[in-house]
Amino acid sequence: MKYTELLKHDLLSKSEEYQLLKEAQSGNKMSRERLILLNLRLVNKVALGYARPDKGVSAEDLIADGVQGLMYAIDNFDVERDLRFSTYAYLAIHTAIGRSELLNEIIRLPVQVRQRQWRIRKAKAVLAASGNPTPTFEQIAEASGVSLRHVELHALLDQTVVHVKSLDAPVGEDGTMTLADILPTQDTDINLEEIKSDLNWFLSLLPDVERFILTRSFGIPVKLTNAEMGARFGRTQGWVIYVRDKALAALQRLGRALMGSVAQALEAVNNPHRIMNLRPIPVPEGIAFVDDEVVQEEPANQPVQLYFAL
């Protein structure tokens, strides 16, 4: 079956997805196979961002590594967390492909060797999607059309490849970015609902004051100027800028962790507030939040003092 055919499917609802995950983690092979098939589109999307035609590495060459990351995500995703599986899976797929031997090999392989390697990797991905994540050499040879001898030789080659640099390696003078951060990406099949869900998750981690200022600064749901926001809180424009910068810095720390290694990404998902390291700004006195909107609290009734003329 061609990848273009595997990528054609309807999206699951959140409840359907979680039910399949529970069944797959309980050992149900059919549910596991269906999850792999339904998320191949995500694997393909990530692989497109890492494709290097100038080095003879296409997106399809990287699918097998992406499927390995996807299977890791299926096994380790916590269904009790309020987080879309696609967000978690993206991190695992990104890391698995970023560590692909095809992207990090130091020796330039001959064209015919790379072609055989591509056919073998493609066969492994199809077998894994069919519920066979650990196929034998004979099964790979039959599925790829590559001789058994060459399949065994390529397995030996995979074990002896020398890596020169991980895509998670820091770059730049301050070391705050990685190679993966600067690779070009190509967005396909953008799901606006998933993007909105991910954005809501990030914003939900912010305290009330920081979330209000950050969202209104970017027009969510309406755009307010620094002066208008400062007036709402009885503060200066400088205070608004300070709060916004702190919130953005916290989200950037979380984002870098999510785009790092698998261990860093899992820590970010499980303990986001520790990664963000953001001390909440106290809500000014006389201010309250109702449905994420700033309102002035009614002053408490003061006791009436009576004065008598003597």
C-alpha cells in the first residue's frame, strides 16, 4: 500500500482517540495498528520538515524513524491528562526523526546503497503500520524486494553508523536554539482545531493577570493597547510590558523544553509550571476576573457612623 493511500482517513474525535489509546496500551494489537495508521499523516508532516533533497534524504526515507517515535508515544501517553495525543506524539516523532541515522551519517553512501536502504526502511514502516513493529529479515526482504543478504548487510550497516551531531545539539552564541529549531518546515493538512486546542493548553498554564495581558496584546479575543490594559488594572504601560515579557519568556522556556529531547519533552508535559518558572503577578486590589475579563469589585459596605450634635 502506498503512503498516499495510508494518509487518507478521517480524523478521530477526542473520545474515540482516547478509547483506542486505552485499548492499545492494554495490549490490543488492532487498536494499536489503527492508531499507527491514523497518525501516519502526522508522521509524514514532521518528516517533510526534515527532508534533505540535497543529501538524497526524502520525507519517505524518514517515515520509519517517525513511526518508531509514534509507537513510543502510543505506549507512554497518559490518557488522564488534558492534552491531545497529537501534541504528545508530535514531540516523540520529532525527536525520533531528528536522531535518524540518515540525517547524521558521516559517510556518503553510494546511490544504489541509499536506494536499497530507502526500500528497506519503507518496508519496515509499512510492516509496523500493519501491526508488525519487529519484522524478521525474511519478512523485510519479501516486503521490500531487496535480497535477504542485502537486508542483513544493511542491518549491520545501521549498527555501525557513526553520528556526528544530534539535531538537539545547541547552536548559536547563547546556545538557546538547536539545529531542529532552524530547519525549514513545510506545513500540510493543517488542523485548525488541533492548533486551537494546543494554544488553549499553553494559555491555560498562565495565571489570570499574565494570560489576560498576553491574549489582549495579540487580539485574543480583542486587541487592547498597553494604555488600555494599564487602565484596567490601575497600572502604568511599563507594568503591562513587564508582565507580558515575563509571560512570553515563561512560554518560550516551555516551548524549548517541548522541542528538546524526549526526556525534556516528557518533563515539560508532566511538570509545565516547573519548566516555566513563572511567579504569578498578584491581582491588584479591587480587581476580579469573571469569564477571563477584568471587572472592578464592588466596595464592601462600610459601617454607618452617626454623629450627634451636643
